Amino acid sequence: MADTKLCILTGAAGEVGRATARRFAESGWSMILCDRTDDVKALAEGLSTEFGRQCFGIQMDLTNDAEVDSVARTAAGLGIPLRFLGLIAAINHPAISIEQMDMSLWDKVHNVNLRANVKFISACVPLLRKSGNASIATVSSFWGREGHAYFSPYCASKAALISLTQSVAAELAPAIRVNCVAPGNINTPMHFNALAVEAEQRGISADEMRSIEWNKIPMRRPAETAEIASAIYFLSTEDSSYFVGATLDVNGGCRFT
């Protein structure tokens, strides 16, 4: 069967990226998977073999404009309509006070979490517009909804990404729908490592720390990566046809002060 729809996913080799790539592959999409690690190539090869669709893994620096442009050219050369851009890639950082802020850290976080997304959208809009019925999903965080002490670079970048989504959505609709997903805690090694570090700092057990954090979530657990992937995938479908500039809070019911 001929390929009829193509998506580009950044951060594809991460936990959420892998789950999202699988969700799209299961639904018959061809994919260009981008990540800073070489793991993305094996991921693409495996999904291509399993699902019989074209799937390309590109190891790249998302903050390098020339490499982003190269990805867009690759997409254009495939001859498959680009109908979805999923911007999942992001980085966090160790806790740091504003008094000790290293501006190179600030720039690094914002270059990946914000600027790279601006460049990817700019580079891919002509292809998305040409394909018609296309959409974009950015991935923010519930920490983009509310600032947290010692994590101002990350929180500010994720808050700005929500604002960017709204601005670009207003600019590109109705030709291209642009929306955002804001996950809460996710069942990944990163989450459990963070719980372990905080438990040690507080002098309590990991189980106690887990109970403290999970009791803040009405669902009493972190999200599975597949649940975040489903929200991202939803924004690529006709079921989300009237979503424009929206941010889907996929956080188990957490509320903000």
C-alpha cells in the first residue's frame, strides 16, 4: 500500500518519543525520527521492519539550523505529504538558584526547549501547508503552567512554549492546526531517579517520597508513556479538528495554585 502520510518527531529516542513513534507506526504513518543520540537509527529500523512503513532515523543537533533545514529537505524529497510535526525533544537541568545562574545553562535549555521548536516549525510550515489538513503538536510540561523554585530555566522555557503554540496557532489556522501537550509526572527512569535524589535530601525512604509525590496526583500514579503518546497522536487526527492553540494537560488531574 502506498504511503499517504508522513510525520516528523523530534526527541524520538527518548521514553515518550519511542512510545509516540510506535503509536504513529501502528496507525500506518511513515516517519522521520530525529534525536541527538544514535539510538534513533535502530529505533527507526525496528519500526520499519515491524510495521512495513518507511521510517528514517536521523541523528542530529536540534539547535543547528542547517541540520533542521536538512530534515525538512529530506521530508520534501520523500514525496509523501507531511501531515504532522511532533516536537517532543527537551532537556532539563540540575536544581540551581537564580543567584548562581549560569547563563550558558539558561541558553542551552532555551535553545533546545524553545528556539529549536521555532526553527522546526518555520522550516516545516511550507511542507505542512502544501500537504493540507496538517497539524503540529508541541510538548510543554505542567511545570510550564506553574514556576518551581530552582528550575527557572526549564519552567520558563516550557511556559514560553505554551505561549509560542498559541501565537503560531493563531497565525497558521485554519491551514495548519497547532496545539500543545503538557504532561505531568511520567513513569520513566528520570522520574524515579528524581524521587530517589529528593528522598535522600529529605532523609526519607524512596517509598515515602513516592507516596508524597503521587498523593498530589488525583490519579495516584504517574502517566504511562503511552498515555502521553496518545494525546500527541490525538492532535494529529480529525478527532481534534477544532482544537487550535489548545494545551492538553495530561497530568492525572493536578491543579495549580
